[in-house]
Amino acid sequence: MTFEHDESADVLWVSISEPSSLCVYVEGQTPGVILRIEESTGVVCGFQILVWSRRISKGPILIPEVTDTEFQEQWVKNLSLIRGNVIL
């Protein structure tokens, strides 16, 4: 899992895995979350969170479309390392 924060756009990009096919972008169940989904498999391989610095200050951001338990554990662990709009 990798993170990239675009400060000027205030967007956090999260890559779960490298896509093995073409990806499509769809709006997630959580407002302001855009999912990157492998078109052939329907697997979420990444997502972006818009208005990141404002959103993280309001508490945890859940990504219900990603059901992989290992991802959920890593996501919660990494969220605990994030402060404001700075990723440590």
C-alpha cells in the first residue's frame, strides 16, 4: 500500500496494488472517495480522497468497498500515523 498527498489539490492517493488490467474510476459509497477498480475483475486497486486535510480532521475515513481484511488492518494502522495533511 502506498500513499501520495497532492497538497495543492488536497487529494490523498492510495494504491493498494498495481492494476493488472485497465482501471475505471467510480464514486465510492463514502462521499468524496473515488475508487480505482480493475475493469476485468472489479477489484479495488486504489482510491483517492478529496479534500483530504479537512476530512482527516473529522475522524476515521471508511472505505466499505474494500473488503480485504489485510487491507483494512493496514489502512487503520496507517491512519494512526497520519496527522493533519502530513503523512509520516
